[in-house]
Amino acid sequence: NAGVTQTPKFQVLKTGQSMTLQCAQDMNHNSMYWYRQDPGMGLRLIYYSASEGTTDKGEVPNGYNVSRLNKREFSLRLESAAPSQTSVYFCASSEQYDMNTEAFFGQGTRLTVV
Amino acid sequence: RKEVEQDPGPFNVPEGATVAFNCTYSNSASQSFFWYRQDCRKEPKLLMSVYSSGNEDGRFTAQLNRASQYISLLIRDSKLSDSATYLCVVNKGGGFKTIFGAGTRLFVKA
């Protein structure tokens, strides 16, 4: 059982380049999330999808877009990468919308923007 | 003031020691509380939920103090494998508002 799978695991971008982070879960969860983690800042929510067909902004959405492609997949796109977007990105999913149940995380994507 | 605050540590303890972490939260309407564990360069994983009546799982005990707005995690008989970062998670319910603390680092030494 794979759980939550993220790709790629590592990426280096030049300022201004674009890329899409892919995430898929096989637990039939309704809700999916994208977080970024920076030293001393904790996990901060970028976007979330309460259910298939819906997406909403989180705490730090600027510079990002998302697509809930189907129930399994939730992608995060950086249209024009900036050094401030250097971070570790985690995708997560949970059975319930408000994360009152256990959240399962992917292994993370380490992104460096130079 | 941050919505969820944790002592970043690091806590350096010998094997067999008892160690406790606190986490304070600012929103009195918060309803759900969790501790997650994150190993170095890995993803967070749920350690335990925190119930009003307290919660114990083996060597781990979690407590909630609503009056003072903090939760705690107690680890007894520390093992080398307990070395990790412990994240406090608070959810206010009634709509998406889950906040992760920045984490407390624990190193258990032989």
C-alpha cells in the first residue's frame, strides 16, 4: 500500500522557471493538501482540496496554483519560481475535510530555486 | 504571538530518561489536538491524538489543559529511536483551520 506518493523528490530550478509537483494517494481520501516546511516555521498550508472538484487557498498561496485532477491526484504548480519558494513541499491527505482524523504525508519534495 | 508555540529545543537526554514537551495554543475554540513525529528529512507521521481525558500509548502520554491552553507529551524510558522532531497540531474545528507547530527536536544519547 503506497499511501501518498509525491514526485519529484528533488528539484533545482532557475528563477522564473515553472514546474509542477505531482501527488497521488491510494487511500480513497476525500481531502488533500499541499504544505511547505521551512526551518523554524513549521508546516504552512499552501492550498487544500476538501473534496474532488474543489480547491481553496491556505495560509501562503501566492505564487502557486493547484489542480485536483481526480479523487486520487492533487498537483501543485509554480508558474514563475522565485528563491523565496526554496523549501520542502509535502502533500498530504485525510479522510475528513477538517483534518480531524489522521493526515498522511508524502515523502516530500526538496525544491531549490537559484 | 504564534497560534501554536513549541519550545524548539533541542532536548538532549540520555537513554532511559523521562522528557516532557509542552505546546501552547492561542485559539480557545480549538477542538482537536495531535502530536506528530518527524524523523530527519522524512515526512511527519501521526504519533497520537490528544483527548480531554488524556491519552497513553506505551511509553507516551499526552495531556490537554484547556484552562491554560496547552498540550503536553511525556516520553518515559527514552530510546535512541525516539530521536526526532515532535510536532504539535491544533485544529479549531468547524472549517479548515489546522495549525502545525514548528516542532521540538529531541536527541536521545546512549
